[in-house]
Amino acid sequence: MRARAGRKGPRPAHSLDDIAREAVALADAQGLAAVSIRAVAAELGAGAASLYRYIASKDDLYDLMVDEVAAEYDLPDEPSGDWIADLTLVAERGRAAYRRHPWAGQLSAGASWGPRVQDYMEFLLAALEPTGLDIPERVDFIALLNNWIANFAQHEIQPVDGDAAAAKARHVESIAADPSRPHLAGAMASLLRTDPADAHPDLLFRRGLDRLFHGIAPR
Amino acid sequence: MRARAGRKGPRPAHSLDDIAREAVALADAQGLAAVSIRAVAAELGAGAASLYRYIASKDDLYDLMVDEVAAEYDLPDEPSGDWIADLTLVAERGRAAYRRHPWAGQLSAGASWGPRVQDYMEFLLAALEPTGLDIPERVDFIALLNNWIANFAQHEIQPVDGDAAAAKARHVESIAADPSRPHLAGAMASLLRTDPADAHPDLLFRRGLDRLFHGIAPR
DNA sequence: GCCTACTGCGAACGCTGTATGCAGTGTGCG
DNA sequence: CGCACACTGCATACAGCGTTCGCAGTAGGC
């Protein structure tokens, strides 16, 4: 969406896509905190200040990263008309994308929409037409779905070992051992027990999606 | 949860609650970005490094802030048994809290649970018992509900005027004027049209909650 | 062939979170 | 009673951050 400037002077040495790709690669490899202007510039073989010829701010860079990830959805031009199938497709693509880019959940909330995110929104708004939801409800539900998927993928992987993870584990164990909040203690204990990722995440994912579509009320 | 140290030496000049309160006030008044160690310390009339006698890191401070906000829920000791009523109560308290503290949504995702957050979890886990959901589903749904409420409250207030807001508005208008994505253009146009906050947010809130409980499938 | 819009970027500014070391304090113990 | 020492507050420093400024160099349009 940038205004292509007049075409005098030297050709830009990089492109927005280059920058976005490099930033995404950096975040994938070393976490979102490793994405600094200087680091991205260095990865491109450029000086730090040079990046500001392409982006206006760091938030701008974040927007580019989100749009880059949105490209991975690669959705069909038109929804099929079966809204459950359409949303399931989006959800599966999203789950895969968030597994590849766990940091994306933090950015997608506040980002302004690039062209690929707009394609994503367009598809989902159209896919939700058969539900009869009005526009604000659809927008609301899309955000809800997106958050749920990001959250699911986040907990699905949770690789980051180290001292912070150990502290977290000790914290969970202390909660599980605290009898003053029995429901919470039971929940933490059961989460600790079934940790080894055997819980068939595919099944959990489908079940969660079904709850989103049909609600949590007992049927 | 801090180990109360041996009681030699001078009394600490501040308390964790003081610190949390000051940090929350700062975030409320000037946004989350204004919460820096130095700023909080200055507000307390202390030196910057002094805060590290109370907290271990900035994330630790964030945890305190989240727990401080969680205290505002002030939930009953036991859920009533009517899970819809219980969840509605939590949702309304949450909505009020997130309206007072719009920044809390960004922190609540990654924070580790202090005692007040644990009380909140305990209540909700118990409240969800009548639904028959298993433990992981309940935890999942609680996160979903929390995200939805934070998101709702965020869009409900959106006060922050200035140049960033103006740029965002221009962006939305350009999307509304782009015919290549008709559903999205229609959605943005309709959002622009009904902007003046007349849309009875209470009604929207209740309707959204109902969708969470009963799903979005046409009935 | 020059004017000029453009690019890349070294250097600097003000800010951040955090580590270190030291002076001062007051309680518990000998 | 007095001293040892665990404890507090904090000045200072460090590395890194996002961002700005100004300048050198490049190349298309007239």
C-alpha cells in the first residue's frame, strides 16, 4: 500500500517482502524479542537506519510480518457455501501457521491489515454469510476464532525449555498441591498428569472448533 | 507468594500492592508503554534500582498488575450452580475491569497466576462443572471467554485520538472504497456508518455471550 | 550534462531493563 | 548492652533499543 515514489535515484536494494521474510525468519528462530531493527537490517546486510527507507516504524514492521504470515493461508477465491467446512479449512491453515510462527498471535491483535490479511478477512466474511450473523458479529467471531487458534497452537507446542519453563512448572506444581482451591488444584494436577502430548491434539482441535460452532451448552 | 525474608534490617518502604497499584494507575493514565521501571519507581518516590528489591523482572511487575486487576472481579466464594448466570457475572465484571484497564488484555495472556487470578480460575472451573466439559476444555474456554471480553471492551471504548487514530480511520475508509474485496468493503462501510456508539453495546455484549454459550450455528 | 529526487547509512539522542557495589539501618543474639 | 550481619535504598553503569539527522553517493529526466 506504499505510494511508489518517483523513480529517480538508485534502485532500492531491498523490497518489503525481503524485509518481512527476514523478520519472520528471525522471529521463528530466536523469538519475537530478537526482532530488532538492527538485527533485521544486519540480516539483510544493511545498516540499521536504512530500514527506515522502507518502513515507518517498528509497528509497521510488525504489520508486514503479520501480512507475511497471512499469505500462508492461501485460501480459495470463494468460500464453498458450507460454512462449517470453510471455517474448518481456515482453522486448519491457521493452526499450521501459528505452529510455524508462535509469536504471530501477539502481533495479530493490534496489527493493521495488509493485503493478505484483507484477503483472509474477505474469505471469512463471505464464508460466514450462511450463518445469518450480522456484520459486527462476524467481525467479532473472526477475532474470536483467530485468538482461539493462536492460543491452541501456542499450548500445543510449548517447547521453550530453560529456567523460565522450570519456574513455571514449579509454579503449576505448587498450585496443584494447594488444597485451598480444590478445582484449580485438580485441574493443574490433571494437566500435569496428561502432559506427554499423547492427548491427540487433532481430536482436541476438532472438538474445540465444534464448541465454537455449536456452543458449550450440554446437548 | 514471595518468601517473607528474615526480619532484620530496616522495614521495606513499600509493598507489592503499592507497586502494583502505582503501575496500574500509570498504565491507566498514560498507556502500558508508560509503565517503565523508572517511572513506577519515581511515582513511588523511590530510585529505579530500588524496585528490584521487590520484583525480579519487568514481567514480574506485569504479573502483579494482572493480579491487581483480577482483584476487581470480587467473585463470590462459590458459584451458584447456574452456569450461565455464573459466567454472565464473570463476564460483566470482566467487561468493567477491561474498560477501566484496556491494557490488561495484552498482559493477561502470558502472565503467571497470582493469588487473585487463581481465585478467578477456581470460581470459573467450578462454575463450568455443570456443563460437563472436561478439564482441558474448561481451561480452554476460560481463556477464550477472557480474550473475547478483553477484545469487546477494547473496541467498546477506543478513545485514543491523535494521528495514529486518524491514519487508522483513513485506512479503514480506503478498504471500504476498494471494490476488489466486496464483503470486506461492505463490512468496513457498515462499521463506519454505525460508528457513533449508539449500537447499544449492552445488547451486543449479551448477544455475543449467548453466541459463546450456544454457538453461532443458525437455530 | 547537470539538476535533483532518491538511496544507504554512520553517528548520535534519549530511553529502556537490569547488574553491581556500597552506604546506611535496625533486629536478634551473644 | 553492643555488635554482627541480614537487610534496605539507590547511584552508577552497561548494553541494547527505536528513531532522527545530515551527508555522501547514485542515476533518471529535462
